[in-house]
Amino acid sequence: MATGGFFDDDNVPPWDTWVGQFREDPEMPQQSQDYIISWVPPVFVEAVARGIQANPEYCIQWLEDSTTLMAQRLKDLR
């Protein structure tokens, strides 16, 4: 496993690293996209980077590469 177990078999990070679980458009749940924003402890950054590259579903990405509404809001806080 590329991440040394950081992500589980469903590509979910450990629950205690979650910043939050979000829904892109709560008014239209049939068209929404649910996602988790997670903090990656520094010791896991390289392993997570390998996991992102190895992920065949392309469902994991760095916040800086995300185009979700919450990612934009967080980027605007910088």
C-alpha cells in the first residue's frame, strides 16, 4: 500500500484527521458531491503524495489542487 496504511481500502483517511465532511450542493443532493477534507500530519506527507499518484480512482487530491467550493473558501482565507 503506497500510503503505509494512511488511507483505508475505501481511500478514506483516519477519522481523527478529518477537518470536516462536506456536500458541495446541499440543495440538490442528487447532484451533490460529498467529500472529506483531512489534515495530513507532516510525517505522512510523502506517503500520502505517493498514494495520490497511485490512486486509480483519482478520488484523492491535495487541497491546493481542489476546485470544490470549500477548498476555494479555505484558499481565500490565506
